[in-house]
Amino acid sequence: MIIIGNKAHTIRLLVSSALLALATSPALASSHKEAPFIAGQQRLDGTDLYMFRSYETGRENFVTLIANYIPFQDPQGGPNFNQFDSNGLYEIHVDNVGDGKEHLTYQFRFNKQTKDFKLPVNGVPVRIPLINDLGEISAANQDALKLTETYTMDLVTEGSRKGKRESITHAGGKTFVKPVDYIGEKTFGATAGDSSKYAAYANQYIYEITIPNCSVPGRVFVGQRKESFYIAVGKIFDKINLNPLGPEVGGNNNDLEKKNISTIALEVPTACLIKSTTQPVIGAFTTASVRQGRLINPKPSAGINSASKEGGAWAQVSRLGMPLVNEVVIGLEDKDSFNTSRPTADGQFLTYVTNPTLPTIIQGLFPSAPAPTKFPRNDLVATFLTGITGLNQLSTVTPSEMLRLNTSIAVTASNAQNALGVIAGDNAGFPNGRRPADDVVDVSLRVAMGLLCVATGPTDTFKVGCAASDAPAGTAALTDGVRKTSVDYLNTFPYLNTPLPGNTN
């Protein structure tokens, strides 16, 4: 167990400059628009990845993986609202060997079906401009929707492109339905302030699934949720208009509180993810890809109709494992390269981890508050690339950036979780996997300033190659003043909250 106290240090200027350096990245919101190219490809932009042992009662032998996409959704963002890219490929990859390669890949492909509903106007049938008509939407009345999103799922083993591909199914077959976004309360026949009707509607699309080579069913949900990430973005951008050593809870507003997100949530029996009980650690990352070629194909003979064609091999454009890596670790010129790379090629980015720029910037601005002095920064290598000895490191280690979870560590019940995870003694939390309530901003700031150098103790328990004397600011309780806890989220699958309705925002 790792327990770090919260000593008070008089380094307010140091912390402010740390946050300033973070704010100069394209967007400090986990991985929301974190690289130049993906900022213009919203539907393919992976924002957050969560992986944890399920803490819903009776589901302790399952692992939940959640990949969020399509950032900064305004609830009122009609008339098309938010749809996954039907020309895209969304994947959640699992490495259960430790070689930096995906050995299990869960693939999601999306499709759209429209109904040619025409409203008679003065005796003339005219297509309506909305995705819903005058009827009330419910699971029993999908006819009120003029556009329905569906998806299919595959499990690919031993390589996502050339491996064995098998369909994941449910009782109704291979095609799954994604519930439409929360257009508004009236659309779902609800009164003001009542989200229960939409919640009941969306819950109809939590599917029990049959996974190849897995004797126990899993579950899946794909649909809109309330944004789960939390951070004081506005104050950070306003010349760090906050107190970084102030209250950790309630010191500032969460600027993502009024946003929604699109979620792919998957629950898989632990036994179907790990190689064996003697090798309980798994790594995961999520990617989105598009076809290499796109041809805009107008059809003059068809009047107003037009179409496009896509072809060629898949080209990866988004990648996410550990939170905040592409924002505050990878250099600006290499952010797009990181998004298109695979974990096995992470050696090209190693210098960003072993010689990170953020602490050096802080030291340059404030020489009286020096950054960690031990190089290479093996404490960060352990955090981002190998897993931490005794916590979430496999016996076979290939340095590669991904989120890692030790599935043998006991579940912490929802009401007992600590948002600071491992550094507060809750080893079922970040960086051992990541749960929705884990405060990855505060933890990441503290780790960057050498927290592990202090935590490893005089005998270097975690084999990170540094000591407390190498990290003068390693015990600083850095915070953005925003903190949620597990009680702010659902304690049942898919754990993320019902989205905000469009009519009230």
C-alpha cells in the first residue's frame, strides 16, 4: 500500500507555473482536442479511457472498460446531435502478455439508418429537417426517430488487423442499437427536471453479450452520458486564476459540468481478459481509425443528392491510454505522431518521459523551487511505460504507454473509494487502472513533481531509481480545486451518469 501525506509547502508560485505550463497545451481536459489533427476530427477524438474492476454489487469478477469520444458536447447541440463516425473504426485493445502488443481487440463499427418520413404540407409530402418527428421517443416507439444509429462488435485476437476475427452477439443477433442523445425532456415525454424517462429509455440498450471463447456473458452500452472528466479549465486559462495549494474539494468550478460525452462501455469477465491468475495485470488503450482514402463523389444526375466513398487500409488517428500524456508529456510537433503510433513504437517518445519538459520549465521560472534532479526520470517511466513494481507491472515488461490494471487487487466499494487512488492508500484506483471518480489531474501533477521518489522510501520499494532528496517538491499537494467522488457517479454499469437534456442548457 502506498500512502502519501499532504505536507504544506510554500511553493505557490511553483505550482502556479506548473499549471501555466499545462495550460499552454492545446486543451487540458484529459485528451479533448489534444493534437492539431484530431482537433478537427471530433467524432474520432478519444477523450478518456477508464479501466477498473467492476464495483457494482455482485460484479467483482468483471472488468469494466470505458472509452469516451466526441468532446465538449453542448447538450443543446441539435439538430443532428452527436453521432459516431460510420466510416470509422473504434477499438479497445488489451495487452495481457506485457509485450506492448494488443492480444485482445474489441472493435466497434457504426451505421446509420434513416426513415424517409415526409410531412404533408399543403398537400405536398416534404422531408422534415429533424431526426425526430412529433411523436414521443421511447424504446417501444423507435418510429419517432427518423435516424437510428446501430453498431456491430467483433473480438479480434492476436493483432487487430491480421488476427482472428469473431462476432460478439446478443440475444437479438449481431446488430446493436445506440440510444439517441438526450434531445430534451419533452421529446421523451418527461416533465422539467425529470431525467428518469430518458434513463429508462437508455437502459434498454444495455446488452448482455456473448463473447467468443468466454463462458460467462459480458455487457455493453454505447450512448451519450454526462461528461465524466472534471477540471477547472477556465481558471487555468485565465492566467492561473486559482489557488493551486488551496482546497482540494470545492475550491473551483468544474468547467465540464455542463457538457456531455459519447461513451463506449464494455464489461468483460476478468477470466476472459487475463492470461492466467498468476499473471493478473492487463494493459489497455483505445484507438480510432479511418480509411486512408476518401473520395467526394457528387451525383449531378441525382439532383441534390451527393455522397462520398472511403477506401484503403485503416489509418489510426486517435490513441489514448493513460490520461494527459499527449497534453503535457508529448511535444507539440509530435502530438499527431503519437496519435497515429502504437505502443510498441513508444521508444521514439522516450525522451519526453525520461527528460520531461514540465519540471524543467518550472525550475527555469522559479530556481528556488527546483524540479526533481535524478535523471533519467525512471519514476515517470514506471508510471507511464512499465507499470509500478508491486502494483501493476507484469513479469514481462516492454516499455509502452497504456493504462494498466492489476486485476488481483481487491475492489474498493463505491462508498469507500478515495479519488486520489493509490497515493491515498486506495490501490484499486489510479494509476492502477482508472475509475470515473479518480482525480487524475491532481495525481498527475504530483507525480510529475516527483511524488514516487518520496513514496518509494529509503529502500526504493518501487524500483524507480530516485529518493525523496531528488524531489524537493515531491510532497506538494497540488490541486486544481476540483474534486468529485464515487457518489457523484452511478454505482452500476455503465457507471457514467445520465446525460444532460438539451432543453435546459
